[in-house]
Amino acid sequence: MSWRRDFVGLIAVGGFITVCVLILRGGVIDITMKEVGLVLIGQLSAKFGTVVDYHYGSSAGSAAKDQAITDLTKKP
């Protein structure tokens, strides 16, 4: 199950970086699509932050704690 979570994180980070590069290069988003592009950047940046927070924040520490408790309960 862990690889699925990592895959979704990779998609979120990759999507964020790809869209940012395309917009910064210019000419990719038509002026009529400007608002859509800004909303997309906002959504992708929020998901990017969530991925980083999970892997490097308190969720990673919590997962390590849960694994340590599981390991301790399995020992005879």
C-alpha cells in the first residue's frame, strides 16, 4: 500500500513542477484560461505542501512511532 501513496505523491509533485515550468515559460496558457491556470496552480501547490508535510512532517514521525510500537508488541 505504501507504493500507492508514494505514487500519488510523485504525481502531485510532478504535476506542480510541470505546470509551474509551463506557465513560467509563457505562451502555454491562453489569456482566456488565465483564471483556470491560477486555480490549478493553487490546487497543485496545496497538494505539494501536503505531500511534503506528510513525508517530512509529523505524519512521518507518527508512522515511525506506530511501527516501533508494532515491533515491540511482536517480540516475545
